[in-house]
Amino acid sequence: SQQGEEDPQALSIQEGENATMNCSYKTSINNLQWYRQNSGRGLVHLILIRSNEREKHSGRLRVTLDTSKKSSSLLITASRAADTASYFCATRAAGNKLTFGGGTRVLVKP
Amino acid sequence: ETGVTQSPTHLIKTRGQQVTLRCSSQSGHNTVSWYQQALGQGPQFIFQYYREEENGRGNFPPRFSGLQFPNYSSELNVNALELDDSALYLCASSQDRANEQFFGPGTRLTVL
């Protein structure tokens, strides 16, 4: 079963616009991570936010975490065609496994 | 590129057959985790190996089994293949069990 649910399932934007996607999860977590996947290939780690953090930045990425609402958001600013990919949130609770959501498919049109 | 390699890239099998997928972990990593990703879905955790021992398992039947070798590379074996086993199989290595995981490119398995 999937812990997280991403919203929206798909997103289409113009190059230069911002893209925002959300992730909700069900149980308490140690951290939440965002990954990118291009065309059904391997996953690329983007950013990790710990349960005691509320916001984190990495380049054009901004992640927020609200543990009271069990939700997170990923913002990609000034999107580029190369940002076209599927984006997944993954949570780590007690233990070692990552539990992924179903993903948001982002299309950035030039 | 993460330094995690998987072989083969693609594989076609028929129902009832057995398959072995291989993963070489990144240098310095002692933990390998395996995931199954069905088309259009997120990856699902199969199991994790830490220093040659299974260290956690997801909701997969016993016909999914694995090994980790002294050099920390790993194999995923699936017996009695079913059509629903068609998926992208991803391995990820990490330095110890709870650290950041680095994913390989995956093996796409098609079961006919």
C-alpha cells in the first residue's frame, strides 16, 4: 500500500512558470523525501526534510512540511523543459523502508 | 549518475518461469533495498539487505527472495512468475540502513 498521495496526478505548465505539487501521508514520519524520475528510469533524490523542519530550499526547489496536517509541498520555481518528469514523495517512518506516493507527472512546455 | 548499476536492462519471461535480477551498489555502501514499480505507480518496497542479512520486508510473497554478497552487491529472485510481476524493478544502495538511498536505472521485466 502507498503511504503518500500526490496531488495533482498530472500538471502541465509553460516554461518559466512555477510548479507546485502536494503530498499527504498517513502515519508519523522521521523524514520526507522528494524524488524525480525521468521516463520510467531510476529515481533521483531531490531533497530531504526532517520531521522537525518546516521548510527547506535547494536551488529552484522549495519544500514545506506540515506534520500536523501530515502534508508536504514541493515548489519548482522558474521551470524548464528539463524539469519534465514524474515527482514522488517518499516517507521514512520507524524502520528503514521508504514508502512512496503515486507521483505527479509534470510536463513543462517550451 | 549514482554509481548503482543493474542488470539486465530489460527482460522478457513467460508465466511460471523464474528470474534473477542483479544490482551492484555504490562504492562504500553496505545496504541494498529493492523496489517494484508498476506502470503509472510509485515504487513499492520489497526488502532490504544490510551486511548480507535481510533487514526488513514489504508486503510481497515468499516467491520474492534475495541475496546480498560480501561485496554488498545483491540479487532479487522471483519464482513462479505471474503476469502482475511485470514492472520496473529498482535497487537502491545506501551507507547504512537509514541513510539516503541512491537508485539504479532499473530492470524492466515483462511477463507474458
